Amino acid sequence: PLPENSVRCISIDHQGRKWIGTDYGLAVFDDVNWNVYLPFVSGLPGMSVRAIAFDSLNNAWIGTLGGGLAKFDGSNWTIYDDSNSPLTDNFIRSLAFDSSGALWIGNQDGLVKMDGSNWLVYSSANSMIQNTIASIHTTGNNRVYAGSVNGGLFILHDDTIKANLTISNGSGIPDNTILAFDEDTVGNIWMATPANGIVVYRN
């Protein structure tokens, strides 16, 4: 029942269901049954699903390439895009919730924090973040790691940009593009790059 074989992201919700984002729609699998949500015949606002995250109430937040951000509670869809929200770009590439429940959104114009009804935008218009944010990792100590495409690694603490690690500024990072993160039990941040292997950032 997959709507497309080009799978861009997979995330598992609090009930164990697998949410699978493809280049032509969204599939949800509970190990027995499939539900498929296609653009134009459901509330899904964009064709290509690039990121999925779940809030504490198990609502699915879905980032699409061109259609903006969607919240789906299983019945109702709520859409956020550049026409009805502070989002500056509708090409959503990454999503992550922090420990306070705020949603961090990576798009092709930078990074956005959504905290209930409040928005904080880091974009080419107001910050050094001018690149596509392809990956986001949050920690329990109010740190956010944002991996960009060709702009290096951005590290934020308490909503303030504290560092931008690039090849050219002597940080030691070997690649200016970070595609994925994970964190080990002692707080080391592991990063995947497209051309220079795996990088470990030791706090």
C-alpha cells in the first residue's frame, strides 16, 4: 500500500504506528492495517513528505516539500505555511520537539521555533542562518543543534545562536552539510555528512 517507493522519512508514534513519508503521500502502518493519505484527496498539503514528529498528545506534525507544515490528530488537519504563519518558506526539511514541547522546524530559509502561539524565526532576514536546515537535534539542557546544507553546524542555547561550525572558520568540522544527528549516553553528538563520513561533537 505504499503510495510511492521513494521513502524520505520514517517515524514511530507513541502507539507504535509507523508513519512513512514518501515523495507522493503519507502511509501509516499499525503492523496490521495501512492508512494512506494522498495530497489533494486528504488534508495533506504537499506531495513530498520530508519530516514527521509527534507531540506529547501524539499529534503528528508533518513537514512537506512545498506545502508547509501540517498537524494531524487522526481526524483533523491544521496547515501552517507562509500565508497564515510566520514561516518564511514552505519547503520543510526537518522537525524536532524540545524538552519543553516546542517544535523546531528546519526549512530552506533557516530555522523556526514554534512554542504554542509564539514563533521565533532564524532566517536570512534576521540571523546568520541563511541555509537550508536539513537536520535538527534537541537536548535536555536547552541546546539545539541545527545541521545545514553547505552552511555548517549551528548550535543554539536558550534560543540564542552560540556557534556556527564550518570548515572555513577552523572549527575542525570536515563537512559543511549535516544530514542527521543522534546522541549517545554521555552526551556526544553524532552527525552524518554526505561526503566526509561521521562526525562526533564532544561537549
